[in-house]
Amino acid sequence: MLTEFGMNSLITMLEFQYLDILQRGGRPSAHDRILASRTGVGAIDAIIQGQRNVMIGVRNNEVVLCPIE
């Protein structure tokens, strides 16, 4: 079960991804959708593992957690 903090973090991340697509204009490409799915799964995994103050990214085709300081 997601905590309120975790759910708010996930919603914020998804809002940023949506804003990125709007700023570029047009509909999301297949790459955009796959990237959103992969980072979304990474965010859920991080929340379940109790990770805090991390950013989800993709490096060398692997989903990674980067600390936010």
C-alpha cells in the first residue's frame, strides 16, 4: 500500500512527464510512453523499498536511482 507521501511523489513525477510532452508539442511517441512506464515502475519500486529523496532515471538502458541532496 502506498503511503500518502509516496503517492504524492508519484503524482508529481507523472505531472512532470506530462508537462515535458506538452512543452515539446504533439502526442507522446512510443519512446515517451515506454520511458514513462519504465520510470513509473522504478518509482513504485523505490517507494515500496522505502527510498526517499531519490530521482528515477535511465542510464545505459537501466533504471537507476539518483540521490537528491
